[in-house]
Amino acid sequence: MPPYLRVAADLRRQILSGRPGPGERLPSVRALQQRYTIAGGTARRRCACCARRG
């Protein structure tokens, strides 16, 4: 599985479990880079992937 899909799947699990809560922001690209040790392009692809899925 490509790294951006792994990050997207992890964020999806967190959202479905109630984190972050309603009205809270998702982690920034920079925060994702640091947390998952990924490149900025990978983090941006995660954002695009999540946006397409809703």
C-alpha cells in the first residue's frame, strides 16, 4: 500500500473513532510529515485522497 494511502487509512480510522471531534481541524501537512516521516508531496496526496472520499 502506498504511504499516502496508509496515512489516509489511519486518519479515516481516527475520524471514525471520534478524533478529531466535530469542528476540529485535521492535522496539517507539516504535522503529518513529522508524525509519519513522509515527504510533503505524500502528505498533500493524503489530503487530496481524503477530500475525494469525503
